[in-house]
Amino acid sequence: MDDHDPATGRRTHVFLATVMAARSAFGGLNLKQVNAVDCLVDGLRGQLSTRPEQRAAVRPGRIPSDVGGGVVSHGDEEEPDLYEMDPIAFESLVADLFRAMGMQAVMTQRSNDGGVDVDAMDPTPIRGGKIVVQVKRYRNTVPPTAVRDLYGTVQDAGANKGVLVTTSGFGPGSHTFANGKPLELVSGGELVDLLHRHGLRGRLGHGGHGVHPRQTAPDAADLSADHNVLGMSWSGNVALDVCALVCHGNRVLSDDHFVFFNNPRTPDGSVRAVTSKSPDKAAIRVAFDALPTRADRLVLVAAIDPSVNPQADLSGFTDASIRLLDTSGAELDRLPVSDGRSGETALVLGSFRRRAGGDWDFVIGGKGYAGGLEGLVQEYGINVS
């Protein structure tokens, strides 16, 4: 409805109800028998003003002017291929997506934009604010330098958050750098899912929803295979990310052989993060016999989770140990781990090293890092710069 904005006194549109529903859901309603409010709120999961008589507005998911733009209908009746779209049209589609998600969004001018493709504003109280969006229409993995550049742009622009949207994907270096910072990385597959969820259309080549598929060998370490579980425990309430690197010497075999919060398993499945069981706080499953022949070291590391404990260090990481469990969960051995130290935010817990006869021995770690997980993994060849 039209009314006056109490903040400006100007005439504006005030939205008292909003709903987005698929045609099939709406077509299945018997409108003659429904209660209007129940149908809107419960049946269609819409929103209704809590005080419509006072013109208390709701935030619409989409407004009529956002529907039916040229980008949305691009490609006639077919899903538009995001790889083949005009770059400006692709940026416009991303802006459409942010508007469909209830934000204000505009494309920036092509010059003097500071590397920003879309300026967005999330009106949500407390967690909302200014968002800068960069759009990368890539086929190959986005390099970590692009994520680092976005962080600089967020700081220069005084924004609450930076979002990097791509048609491809991100490596562990990018995720490691973004962890704990006001950055959000949206891969191609996630982008397509978001488009469809908000009534927009797009695909990635002939694969539809697929994106930058990881080429993996058959899973050589199926759950039924012989394996061990490494259960990590420690005293204190500090939140840690426990990770593993499959290495040759002190170099990780590849980015995909760094098992962490955004890459829960190696390509062959020989190392994977699993749910821990008490008394352990973290667990990694390893099929030692299935590790790549080039691998001669499995390095276990822990780092402060900056999203949970941004000001913490490892001085509260004490009484730590690694329980070596067999396939049935029986404890075979308990391996000591060095305590953390003040000022350190990441620590090498230890490493399993392949001996000449094929056996694996555990060597205690203890080297700490003040630069968190980012600083640690660079020593093993993960690029985060």
C-alpha cells in the first residue's frame, strides 16, 4: 500500500505481507476453504505485519519490479548458461539475486569501483549493513589472492561483509584465509542453488547444478575397510579446528590432501574428518594402507577457531592426547601431545611417518605459530597469499 515513510515523510510503498510460493504449491490450495491468515503464514510460509493497523512493515522477499527482468528470462525457455552469459548480464543477475533475498543492491559503475561489482545493503537489524560483492565468472579455482583482495576492499569501504561469487570454486587456501573474517565465499554450485531457491534461473554448462567437479579416484578407503580413528582430546574450553595434511616430506601432496573444515576428506577417502565420540573432542579417520604411495607423512595440526574464540590463544590447550583406535573403536594406544603456549594460535600436534618397512611411527610435534592456521599451512605449501 502507499503511505508516508515516518522517517522521511515521503510517500512510499509499505509492505504489510509478503510471500513467495511455487506455482505447484499455490495451485494445490482450495482457496474457498482456507483461512486467509493461516494460509499465508502457515500454508505458504509467508510473513504478515504484526501491527498492520499501525503500518508496521515487513521486508519483502521480492517486489514486483524485480520480477521478469531480461536476465531472468535469458535463453528463452532454457536455463541460461552462466559460463556463456555477457559479463554485465551476469553481474546483473547476481544483483537480482541479492534483491530477491530481500536486500537493496545496485551494480557499480565500470570505472572507479574499487573492485566492487555490486553494492548491497542488508536492512536486517544487528547483523545487516553494507555488503560489497565481487563476481568472478571463472572455470578454474579462484586464487587466494582474489579473496585477500576482497578483504582489503571490505576494510577500505568500511563494509560489514564481503561476498565473492563465482561460477567455479575455492581451494583450501582461500577458505583458510576467509575463516574468522567477514567474508563469504559462494561457489558455482551454491550460486545455482540460490538462484533456483529465489525464483531465478541459471546453470553451469551442460552439468546443470554441478560446479567445477573434483576429479576423484574411486574411494579406496570405504567405511568397511581397515582403518584407524585418531581421537583428539584436551583440557580447557578453547574451540579448535583439528586438521590433517597428507605430505611427502614437509609438502602437502595437493590442496585436496589438506583435510579441514571446508574439505572433510582426501580425494581417495583415505583420510577424512568424522564425528568424535566422548571423551574425544575431534576425530580423523585414516586408512594408512590406502594412503597414496608418495605420502610418507600424515601431519596433525590444531588451530584456534577465530569465529568462536577470536581473542583466544593456545595457553588453554593442555593435557592433550591422541587416542589411536581400531576399526571397532577399541583403544590401541594413547599418544602424547605438547601443551599450547601463550601467543600461539596454531600448533603441530605430531606426525605419523612411514618407515622403510611400511610401518607408521608417531613423532610428537610442538611447533607453534602466532599466525593461526593460515601461517601454519603455508609452511606445508598451501598458498593463502
